[in-house]
Amino acid sequence: MKREIVAAVHFLSRLIRKLEKQKVEEFAKRLTATLQEKFRGHWYPDNPIKGQAYRCIRVNRPQWEDPELRWACEESRMLFCDLGLPWAHTMWVDPAEVRCRYGDENDAFMV
């Protein structure tokens, strides 16, 4: 679980270009902690699809701000809009696989 969370957080952190390095590192630390807590008890290596929706990080209508991303921002004393993330993306953090998709019509890719 830790390896997949690190990959997801690293990928998202690289998308943040408007903030200074220290802010990005603090955000990454907070996001890592919240994802580890959220995914505990919802991680099934023998059946990776189980719990997939619960482990999804989504920024799109109708939910413009993913709750875990927003919480990490608040804990880092920054606004969600400061991240400058693509407005329509979905990331699935699953055992042995992290996938991302921009928009709803595009194919997902491995992170």
C-alpha cells in the first residue's frame, strides 16, 4: 500500500507548478498520511478491484475538490486552487497499480 500511495502522491506533486518546493513537500506529507489512514482496512491485494471506488481520487463535476486533497491543503495552510491541478482527472490507487485519467473520454494510463 505504501508504494502505491508514494507513487500517487509523487505524481500529483509533480503536477503542482505554482507553489514553492517547501509547500509542495508539506502537502505531499499530509496527503500521504491521510491516504494511508483512509485506505487502511480497504486494501485487498488478492482482489485489487474490491474497494477501487473508495480509493479513487477524483477532481471533476460534481465534486470539484476531492476531500482528501482538500484536507491535505487545509493541513498545509493552502487553498485547493493553489494546487493548479487539471480540473478533470481521476486517479485509482490499487494494489500493485496506480492509474490516472484526464477527462472522462480519455484512456487511463499507468502512473
